[in-house]
Amino acid sequence: MKLLLSLAAAGGALALASGAHAETSCTDLAHARLAHAEVTQAMEVDAGGKPACKVSVTSRPTADSEIRIEVWIPRGEAWNGKYVQVGNGGLAGQIPVASIKAQAEKGYASAGTDDGHASNGRTAEWAQGHPEKIKDFAWRSLKETTDAAKALITAQKGSPLARSYFLGCSAGGREALMEAQRFPNDFDGIISGAAANYNTQGTAGRAYMMQALNKPGGYLDRPALERGQRVRARIDHRHQAAGRGQRHGPHAGTAAHVQHAGRLGVAAAHRGQLGVERQTDGIGSHGPESMGVPVS
């Protein structure tokens, strides 16, 4: 996975204030005042065997906005002084709680958002007729999360953050690029992995694929699937034989042998469906024949 690491334009890190500060209790954060947002729950939870505050927030920057946010803040010495905001995936619709918790267990204060809607992350019915929700999804929920999380962390700790980072992959990678473009001063570091950006091009490409798959022959028929299963079974058998000291073909018993097994079965199925005896495109000398496996 390729990672893009871009340092924010902020001039240096904020130094931790000197001297001791009394922390605010988790329950007291329920009364925190936030701009066009409200704390709906504040409680103490376990973060990898150490105490942390979990704060749930709902932000409504517009009349049609409903942005859910969750913030975890390690208590006492469990906090390393830093904040990590995590990205979402797919079309979002749920708060990435597991990612937030994982960062808190490492000592980071962390937060994430559902991007302004509740859904299964695969469909976008919520967007039709709701232009403000589209803006929430695209960028506004990210800013709302950053501002609310930093305010709550500062209120709970009584001291500023040492560093702030954004970490996201796929849709979260797109969010990371959005953060770098629109709010470069909000983070000291931004990590964007496998960014699902160029949304117009990507959506058009997926629409084309669905149209192609809906045409006759777009999916493998039963004979083709059975052909692929037979090839896969033969490859698995030869791999097992290699594990017993028997070798067949130049790749038998190797990591490449195992990695090729699944897709070779599908490739063989395609050949059978298309009436082609041998496959050269994409597989070449690594096809099942080169491993001593007949494809019929």
C-alpha cells in the first residue's frame, strides 16, 4: 500500500504547557460547550487496560446536518500528548470505533465520524435531495470532528496538544487528501493510504463495470465455475503433494504456487467459457499448464 505523508503547514509543534494540570472528569465533559454541537454521552471506558474518556457528540452545522462523532481520551499518564483523527471507509455511515479504540490503546487521543449520515456504507440514498449532507460527507464532518475533538481534549487535560495527525485509507485516504487541501493547518502530519479520490471518474468506472457485468456472459456460468473449481482442486492437490516431499512443475510448493491457485482457477474458467485452450494474457508462463496442471 502506497502512503502519502504530507507535513501540515503549521509552524512547528505546540509545546506542552509546563506545570501540572488537574484533569476534568469524564462525566464533566458532558457539560462541555461546543459550537453547533452537543455532547450526548461522556463516560469512562477501558483502552487496552488503561482508563480513557469516551465522548459521543452530535454536530448540526446546518438544519439538515446530523454528524455523529466519537472521541476517546486516555486518562492521566496513559496519554502521550498527541491526537490522531482516523478516516472512514466506503461511503461511511458508521463511526469507525475500532480504529479510534486502537489509537487510544496506543496512548493517543483519537476521534472519528460517520461523515454525517447513518447507512451501510455501500449505498447513497441518503444523498439524494440533501445537498448539505453531501457537503458533510465530502469535507464538513471532518472539520467538525477536528474542532470538537481538540476542544474536548483541551478541556479534559487543561493543556494543549503536542501533535495532531490524520490517518486514513481508501475513503479515509480521500479524507486525508481533503484535510491537506482544505485544512492544512489542522494537523502536523497527514497519512493518506490508497486514496479513493477522483470520485467522478471512480463512480463512472463502477457504473461501466456494472453495465458490463449485466450483459449476457458478464458473469461466469455454472459450467465455467465448475471448470475453475476443478483446476483449483488440482492445484491444491499438487501443493499438498509438494508438502509431502513431492514436487510437480517449476512453482510447486512455493509461495507463488499458493498465491496463483485461486486466480488460476478463475482464469481457467474464463478460458473454458470463451472456448480458448490456452491463456497467455496476464498469466503467461505462470499459468496452470506451467505448473503441470491440465486445464480441461
